[in-house]
Amino acid sequence: MIKDQKTLKVSAIKSGTVIDHIPANNLFKVITILGLDNIKKPITFGTNLESGKLGYKGIIKISDKFFVNEEINRIAMAAPQAQLNIIKDYKVVEKKVVQVPEMIEGIVRCVNPKCITNAEEVKQKFIVTNDGEVSLKCHYCEKITDQEHMAFI
């Protein structure tokens, strides 16, 4: 018996990074905070893909792009369970699981309008208080910011 199969194929990338296991509802947030909406390299993304881990996930493939630690920390704020697959010559040469750092600086704005970081030239600094659904405690005013209310710089 021959089944009629319809398949969609996304071309492999020769060199670059695949960001996998992004919560589907945070895919566009990751694209925005990494500035991928302004990048001039081929990018493929998919959303609402079935995932045993997340229920539904998003994925991003970026040709000729490798992320530095600050960018990986940005990914961790919106997608703490994400995985980066480093591709060279069409093969996965390294897998990195995003890890939420204990402290972040200069990535997120404090939600407290009276915080010194919003009034003066002081670098934002937060202690990560929960790394599952990321929440941050401002180093200066101690205001807690949850993942839903993070404003990225």
C-alpha cells in the first residue's frame, strides 16, 4: 500500500546556528531581542511545531551566524530551555544548551520607573531569582521582573 505523503523540506544550512526548543509563544521575542529582523543573512524559522518537551516549539536557522555569550544570555531570558546547534559543512559539530546565568547586565530594563537605572547612566544589573520561567531581581531597587514584563534593551 502506497501512502500519499506530503512533506515540506527546509534546506539545510552549510554553516551557522540552529536555535531549537524555543517556546512557540516566544519565537518572535527571540527574533527581536537578537536583532534578527535586521540581519542580512538567510534565516528560516518555524513556529507551533510539535515538541515532546514543550508541547509546541519554535526553531530558527541562521546561516553564517555564531552567537557570543551576551547573545546567548539574551536567548536564555526568553527561551531558557533552548538549544543551539552549531553547523559547519552541513553537520552539527556542537550542541549547546542555553543556561540562564546567575546575574545579567545590560540586557533588560528595570520595570520600576523610579529605579536609578531609568533615571541615570547606570548599567542595569539583575540577579536571576528563577531560571525556569525566568524572573529577575534588580540589583539596585530589588523590584522583581517576570519573563512576561521584560523590556529588552
